[in-house]
Amino acid sequence: MIGMAVKELLIEKQETFLIPAENVANVMYLNPLSHALLVLSQVKYSRIPVLDKGDRFVGLISLSDVVDKMFDLTKVDLEKLNEFTVADVMEVNVPVIREDWELENVLHLLVNASFVPVVDEKQRFKGIITRKELLKAVNHMAHELEKRNLVIPKTSDKESEMKVI
Amino acid sequence: MIGMAVKELLIEKQETFLIPAENVANVMYLNPLSHALLVLSQVKYSRIPVLDKGDRFVGLISLSDVVDKMFDLTKVDLEKLNEFTVADVMEVNVPVIREDWELENVLHLLVNASFVPVVDEKQRFKGIITRKELLKAVNHMAHELEKRNLVIPKTSDKESEMKVI
């Protein structure tokens, strides 16, 4: 469990956590890989969401996934990219969160991913929460917690244990 | 200033912060881009350090930097990659930290970068500190702070101001 005082400060600016879907580059899962390469080379993110026709989140694709597919030992073959779609190389089973996310869960997921996709109850893509935005909140919390609160060490467990012995 | 109690918990496991140089893939700044492409497509990081012959950190290179260079409107040209070196496309003026880094500074730099290179006094590359490792420490701090301490709100500034008025 995350403590109340820490949590309150971390979520104080939670309205800035979500980068809304309209500001996040994406590709459709049936797009040819050549299109994905074009999009991924233009955005400054290494990995972007893959959506279906109903705007539902279905996976992630990285520049590395695409380059792997066109990289054939010693030669790069763009023709090959027209034979495959995003669906052939995307990462699936990506953990997602709902719009009523819990901080505990977000913190946990962001240890292993640079962002977490946010979806509604129909899996429609609503945006992402990034490590960058969370770290801004961590900065805020680290600077404010002891300005706003007195922090007094409890008697340590070790001392109590020693007393019991 | 980061408060003492928060800082102590954040740096409690600081020995795990640094991913040492020998575990971080890198390229030399005079390597041909075709080599950089090979390395970048094999590692799971989108951006890796560029070193000179003295193991000094000189910049960063991403898969996107390389793909940009070979992406010529409608065709991808591997031949072109042999005409350029890493030095031609790498990102320079990357903020770095020393081995005796300050938490305040690391937190600040990691808002804008997914990792910070660590160098010694001769700019020799010693490793990286990543958002991932920092977020593990944030998780630890968020769970422990109020287990170990009593956190009592100070009289709020607003109340004091009201009293003055």
C-alpha cells in the first residue's frame, strides 16, 4: 500500500498524467509495414500504439520490430515491407489500464514499460500515461512532502523485536 | 530541495541505480551507420551511447537517426549507410552526470530523458542511470515512507496567511 500523504502529492496533478489519444501517433493493425516505417520515422517515440477500425487498442509496434523484418542479414529490403502488415510484427498482450486507474497499479506497470495505454470499457484507446509525466509528479512530491508535513520516524521494528526477545 | 525522509528512502538502494558500462550496448563514433543499424536492431533499447577510442562518452544514437538517413522518400538505401558514420547522425550535447551524482539532479534530468549517462572526470563512460531503476526506488519509497514515519500536516500556509490578514 502506498501511504496517503505520498499518494495525495503524487496525484495532485493527475489531470496532466494522461496524454490524450488525439496527441499520440498510432497505426492501424492492417496497415502495411512500409506505412508503419514512415510513421515511426517521423515521430520521436520508439514505440506507438496499434489500433483496430473501432479505435480499440490491440498492441504496440516499434521501429525495431519493423527494421527486424526488413533486415535480411546483409541487405535491407523495402519490398519485403509491403508483404507484411503491422499485425504481423506488433507486440500483443500489452498491459492496459482503465480511465479510473489506481496509482499503485500505474507505478507498478511503469517500472517495466515507458508508457501504459489507457482504454475505456470497450477497449477503445483513450491515451497513454508516461514515465515522463509520472516523474514530474515524483519531483513535485519529493519537493513538497516535507514542506507540508512533519515527518517523524516511528520506533523501528528492529528495536521492538529486540525488546520482545 | 528534496526532503530528507523522501531522499533517504529513494537512495536506500542506490547501488542498483547504475547499469555499468559493460552491460550497456554502445557504438564507436567512427563506425559506419550499417554497423550501428546492426547493433541497434539487436538490442532492445531505442537509443544507445556513442563512445570514442578512449571510451569517452560523446553522444547518443537511435534507430530513428539511422532510419532517417537511409529513408529517401520512397526507397530505403542500405548503400547510403556505408557513406556515413555514427558521428554524422548522433545526438550531441547530451547532459551527463558524475559518479558522485546528486539525487535532485538525476530526478530532474530523467524527466526529459529515459536514461542519463554516467562519466568519470575524464568523460570516460561508466554506465547509465535509467528511469526504470529510479521508478523502482520511487515504488519502494512510496510504500515505505509512511510505514516507517509518522506524517503530520503542518499548519497550512493558507491558514497562516488568513490569520495575518
